[in-house]
Amino acid sequence: MNKLGRLILVLLIVAAFPLGVMAADGDGDKDKENLTTPEHGKISPGSGFAVGGACVGAGLAAIGGGYAIARVGGHCIESMARQPEAAGSMFAPMIVTAAMIEGAMLFAIAVALLAVLKTL
């Protein structure tokens, strides 16, 4: 699949997401009589969009973090291949940089999950 096809597929998925959120919000009156708390299960389209946005944000953070760690590792290995005598001095900064990227990525995912918990 070429780049244009992938872009169209992603846009169709993103465009279909709000329809799924609105359909999930539909008429749930038949389930309300079996619940002990009246506010249980009430999700508005606005909160559905917030949850969806948080999930997309967490996914983008994971993808971006993985891509950044791959670039750091790849460039470090390439540098080690060009100058094998400097491999020892490059390894520790590479690991520290990857750990910093992973920490930022996990922080972004935690913030997105907190947003989901606050919304629900």
C-alpha cells in the first residue's frame, strides 16, 4: 500500500471514530433499571471524545517514543561502526538518552490515562 492509501485509511478511521462514540452513547435506558447508582454508565459524546483524544495521545506518545529510541540506537550503532574505538564512550550516553526518551513517553501515557480516569 502506498503512502496515499495509508493516509486515506487513517483519515477514514479517524473520521469514523466520532460515529462510534455517538452510537455507544445511544439509548441505554433499558440497562439503567438494573444499576444501583443512577450515574453509572452515563457517558456523553463530549466525554467520549475526551477519552478518544487521550487514547490517541497515548498512542502517539508511544509511537513517537519508539521512533525516537530507534533513531538514537540506530545512529549510535552507525557511529560505532564508523569508529569502533569510540564505542565505549558512546554506549553510556546512548542508554541515558534512550532512558530519558522512555521516561518522557511513559509520562505522556500516564497523563493520558489520568485524563481518561478523570473523564469517567
